[in-house]
Amino acid sequence: MTGGVRSGKSSFAVEEATRLGGNGTVTFVATAGDPGGDADMARRVAAHREARPAGWATIEAGTDLGAALRQAAASDVILIDDLTQWASGILLASGDARTRGFRAAAEQAADGALTDLFWALDEISATVIVVTNEVGSGVSPPTRLGNVYADVLGVLNRRVAERSDRAYLLVSGMPVRLK
């Protein structure tokens, strides 16, 4: 599921995971990592934790989604929230955005991480729900890092959606089925 910031993606994903999980096991895979000194991000992470059902397992994946999926392989449903933070972590680990080779390094790192994610998806039988932001519909970022991020996330989103059985766009809290 994709959509804008605060469009209801995570709430819809939790509802879907609850419905699909039934009496089975659901694992939440978080990609946000440590918010550090960012108080706003810490509040967002806390709100997401509060919204999860108490019986769900949680794996803090950071940028290694493939390993997290393999760790959660015995689950009936796995909810990844979200590719946006995952892509951010990959880009920030790719080097200094001001350097000449940053775009190529970031694209290569994202492609490698996505390939590993796809391998992991092929190895497990769980239903996997992926949440991401649609960042390409807004104003173009004013920085090089922002532009590379929007481009990389757009490619990641497209490739994940291509492999998905279903895809939703959340608009003003309303799910629109795309696929």
C-alpha cells in the first residue's frame, strides 16, 4: 500500500494484517530504526507501536529486510512498515550526497537490497504486506539528496508493486485498489 504522508496507509495495513492473520501469527517488521534526537519521529514511532495489536511480534529490521523476513518466516502474515524509512536508511549509508558518485552508489545499494528482499520473499510462504509513501506526486525536492531519494524510492515502489498480487493507494484515508 502506498499513499501520501498521514493518508491512513499504516492503519489500513494493520487492519488487513489483522484480518488476514485471523488466529495465526502476525509479525510487524519496522524499518524506522532509532529516531535519535528527533522528537517528532520518536512520537511517530511510539504512535505506530501503540496501534499494533499486543500479540504481534516485532522485528526491528533497519535496512536488512531480507534477514528480517527470514527471521519472521514462520509467521502467517508479515507487515513491513515501511519502504520509505528503509530507502532512507539505504541512501544515508551510501555515502555523502554531495559527492560525484553518490547517485550511482545509492542506486546500486538500493538495487542490491531489493534483490535480497525479493530472494527472501521467494523463500517464505507468509502473506507479506508492504507499506510505503508515494513521494513522486509532490513538489520536487530542493536538494540533491532529496531528488536521489525520490528517484530511488519511486523505482523501489514500482518494482515491489510489479511483484505484488494486490496494490492499494490510500487517498484521504480511502483505499483505492490499483491491482
